[in-house]
Amino acid sequence: MATIRELKRRITSVKSTTKITNALQLVAASKMRRAQDRALQSRPYAEKLQLVLAGLATNAGGEDEARHPLLESRPVKNIGLLHITPNRGLCGGLNSNLNRSAGTFVATAEEPAAVVAVGKKGRDFFVRARAQVTAEFTEMGDYPTQAETSAISRVIMQDYLAGTIDRVYLSYAEFVSTANQRPTVRQILPIAPPRMDSLEQAEEFRAGYIFEPSPDQVLERLLPRYIEMQIYSAVLESAASEQSARMVAMKNATDNALEIQRDLTLTYNKARQEQITTELLDIVGGAAALEE
Amino acid sequence: MPLTVEIVTAERVVRTESGVDMLIVPGTEGQLGILPRHAPLMTTLAPGELVFRRGNDEESFVITGGFMEVRNDRVTILADAAEAAEEIDIARAEEARARAEGRVRAAREGHGGDIDLARALAALQRSSIRLKVAGRKRRLGYPSPGPR
């Protein structure tokens, strides 16, 4: 019977698919752990930086606010979008969710947007959509380093300081949990610095230290670092999201493939049994005919 | 009470060290020595060598700039990049220095295209410091570090 052979062929094919998805799942799981660790390790630095920045930037408000170009908001003519995506697919709905969220953002923005794409999937999307892609970074590995991300920060800050873009947004996959990654778009420039709870607290913070060379100069060095840090941690978070999404997608694929395997094996055994029964009946029938 | 020093970069916590008697750091305004009971201080750091001193023992690190906070005998160094002297990859630093020298020369002679002189100089400075620190370590005949 041809269907038996056909069934056997399909079982073999599903089996080899299972092997691939299972291997991808295991690889993604171990990469995920490392990517999450890296995201965690950057936290002490980020927290300290935030605290110092909050202490220095919380002040009497008003005109004094705009003492650094990275803090100053100006009339918005053009916006920039830094879009961070994976380089590869096979990670479930992550890429399309990210691209949809960024695409909607650009389409509904009032000002024309220039896109800086990190990752092939996002670049391809905006190139296809005929958006203005001013720079792309597609050579990043699974564990991005600060050296790689500071090149991105440099491009962004240069464009911002030159006035080609007046406001910059960051689009990335926020890592909520292994099962949940949230596409997020948020503003990074001009910097809305973290705030201390009250002015008194900030003044107390500033009065508690000797600043060298001066509070303003420390702040001036701190602000570009803060942007670099934000971009670095968004890239790390995206990497952790990518691996998690891939692991979950591949786990589902493996589970599905195993289920198909079970169903096919059952059908195969039934067909085989039927064939044997038919053959037996034939033999019994034949023997009975001979006896007559 | 001796100092507790923590060096952190964006990528990792490089070192947490307690019982330090004196800390020497490259401030942007010049070298700074931090002793126990130092007044609270917040300062920017320049690329350079950072030294822990504990009794007669010294340990040095290279940092490429950053910030330092001193408070209650706790020192937190937020470094752009930091590595222990024995971690320095000499071959890589030499390569970086040669490359940076080439770029500086090209930029000075005006045929460097869009090479940024300031950045090339900064790269040259970083690689030179790495080599300097790594070189001194070797000359002093410290035992070579075993595998970690």
C-alpha cells in the first residue's frame, strides 16, 4: 500500500525537523542565559549613573534647565528613530511585532523621521517601506559590546547636536520575562533626566560632595555617558529578548512536531495493522477455498 | 578604617576590594590620592593608571576615563573601561597604538579624509597607557598570573 510508505516518509521528515528545532531551542536557551546575565551585570553601573545624574540635574527649574545642549528641547522639525531588532528570524512574532510598533510610530508621527537601524530585520523593513534610513548597524553579534554600541551613540548624538534631528526615540524589545517581550518606543533625546523626589534632597546631595572640577563639568561628562548607557542597555535587553523569543518559539515548534509525530505514528500503525488483517483474511479465505 | 573600593564598568563589576590603605587615581585635574576619611568627593577621571596600595603591596589597573565617588570610606569608580594590569593584552594594545599613530599622522598631514584627530589622539593615549602599565608590571618581576 502506497500510503504506508508515504506515512513512513512523512514521519522521517518530521523527525528531522524536530531535531533541528530542538537543537535551536537548546542553543537559544544557553545564549539567553548569558544575554540575561549581561543585562543584569550592567545594572550597578546604570543605577549609580542615574543617581548621580538625578542629583545633579534636579534643580530650581526654569531657565537653568537648558544649560546643556543634550538637555535642551527645541522646536521639532525632524525626528530620529533608533530601531533595534535582531539580525535573524526564527524567533516567533518578535520581529514583526517590533517592526509593526516602529512602523506605526513613524507613520503617525507628525514630523518626518530618519531611521537608524540596528539589526537586519528592522533595516529590511524600513528599506522596503521606503523610509529614510540614515545609518545601519547589522554586524552585531549575540553579545554586543560597549565598543559596538558606542559607535551607535556617536552617530545619534552627532546628528542631534548638528541639528539634523531635533528629537530622538528609541525602539526596542523590552525584556519583561522569558515568555514576554514588549516592543517599546520611548524618547531618549533631549534627555529627560531622572529626578530626585524633591529639590531639597537634590540640594543636600550636591552640598554633600566636593565636585571636581565643578558640578556642571561633571554633569557635562555625565550626559553623553547616560545616552551611551541607555543605548547599550536597550541593545542588551533586545539581545536577551531575541534569545528568549527564539527559545520559546523553538520549544513550541518542537512540541508541535512531536505531536504530529505521535499522530502520524498512530495512523501508520493502524494502516499497517489493517494491511496485515487484510492479508490474513486473504490467506484464510484462500485456504478455505482450497479445502472445498 | 581602610577604604572599600569598587570598580564598575557598564559591562561588569571589575573588582571590589576592601582593606585598601590608599588609592591613587588619574583625575582630570591631575593625580589624586585618596586616603581613609577623605571628604565626600565626586570627580571626573582621565584615562590613566589607578593604583591600590595595601601595606607594601600595590595593584594597578588601567582605566580609560570615567567618574569617581568617595563617601564614607567607600569609593565607587564608574569607569568607561577598566582592566587589571595583568589582564592587559599587550599584543592588542601594541596593534592599537600602531593604528592610532598612523591615524594621527594622517590627520596631521591633512590627508586623513574624515579621520577625527581628537579621537585618534584619545585612542593613542589609551593604548600608550595600557602598554606603560603592562610594561612596568613586567619589569618589577611580579609573578605571572596563573589561569583564573
